[in-house]
Amino acid sequence: MASTYVLVTAARNEQAYIERTIQSVIQQTILPSRWVIVSDASTDRTDEIVRQYAAEHSFMEFVRLESGSRRNFACQVYGQDAGAERVQDLAYEFIGMLDADITIAPDYYEKVLEKFACNPKLGIGGGVLFDSRGGRWIRQKVNVSLNVSGPVQMFRRRCYEEIGGYIPLERGGQDAIAEVMARMHGWEVRSFNDLRVLHHKATGACCGSAVVRRFHFGIRDYSYGSHPLFEAAKCLGRAVTEQPYVLGSLFRLSGYFCALLSREPKRVPSDVIQYLRREQLQRLYGVLSRGN
């Protein structure tokens, strides 16, 4: 008997992409037992598109939230929480978060479930994202042994409930912190190179140009507790491997230290930050040791 899973999608004004995402899911070889799509006060045709498909597919459920005027990354978590609440009384083994601008192969979730079945310690798993940039598909930089991109994070239910889901972070990074908390609870986190995911909007596209996005990424990294030495090393390493070369890293590092100097508040529990920084320093030490 196949493992059971549910999906949650939080969407706002995704009329350009969400129909392709829906088509990807309804063509899966193993369908979710429930897919809750939460519209966060969308003002375009998102609601209309989802309602149309939900009327035709009994496993789909549409929920609309009316939120305030202030927009930030925490709003996505509120939408995901609303979706997770709708499935909490169902019997399922896995809960997947799926962004509304994603397309996947028909056997994607079948293969994800196989990965979980092969490793009882796997708490968060998923494919590797390829961002759409200028007509090309660019692979996201991710440490496959530590990270799963937020748009496709699949949780073992026990792992999700142990960490309490996502922390609503205004600057973003809730997916990275969920991974840290999962490892704190003894779970493994892993992406799989053989599972390709197409992401039709570049990560952070809502923040503006590429250099502006990098600046905001730096602020985000500080706000969830990233260690300054690790941040500097990461920016140095990406200066010649990630566009915009050099400039992107300078802006990211500038954002981090601007947040540090302005005492940007941290929204992550101190024990999680301590664990994160310990992991980061261990990784940094490992890289330096291999270089000697």
C-alpha cells in the first residue's frame, strides 16, 4: 500500500503560474489524499482558477484568507498554517509544502515517497530546484545533504509536528530554520539530484533586482541568526560562482552587516540559533581543514 501524503499551497496573485502547478499535481502517479490551496487575499484570477479545479477534483480544497495590508514572508507561513490546520484530523504520513509556481514530473511524489521509505530517519526531503532566469533553467545552489528548497519541502508528519511547523519570519528563511530544528530533533534533511523541479519565479523575485535581492538575503541571514564568519565565507565563495559576480556577494554581505549594526531583531529561539551557528562553524572548519 502506497504511503499517504497531503499537500499545502499558500498562494497570492499567482494566476500566471498556478494552473501549471495544478496540472502537475493532478497528473501525479500517486495523488495526495488532500491538497489544500490557501489564497492569501489574492486580487487576480488565482481564486477563480483554483475553485474551477477544486470543483472537478475531490482531493482539492480551496481556502481564502483575508489578510491585512502589510506584506512580508511571514504571510506565507500563516497561509501554510491555515492549510495544515485543515488536514490535522486526517490520517496521513507526510505533509508537503508546494509553492504555486512549481512544475514537476508526473512521478515526482511517487519517487519522493520512495526516498522516505528507504530512510526512516529522513525528516525533510525533496527535489532540486531549477529557477527560470532569462529563458534558461539555473540550478539552485543547495547543499543536498543539509537542505531542501522551501517551495518543495516534504515533511515526515512526526518531524513536522515535533518542530511545530514553520516559524513566521518577516524577512524569510523559515524553511532553513525548519531544517535546523529538524536536525536538532535527530532527523535527516536531504535533497535528491535525480528529482528535478522547475521553479518559474526566481527565489526572492518579489524583492526587486538581483543586487537588491542579495541585500535582502543578507538582512534575512542575519535575522535568523547566521554566524558572521560563515556569512563572510559564503559570500566569498559565491563571489565568482553566482551572478551577479562579486557585486551580489558585496550587497549580500552589506545587508548582513547593516542588519547587525542596526540591531535587526532576531525572531528565532536562542537555542535554535546556537545550534545553527555550531553547525555553520563545523562546516567552515571542515572546509578549512580540507584546504590544508
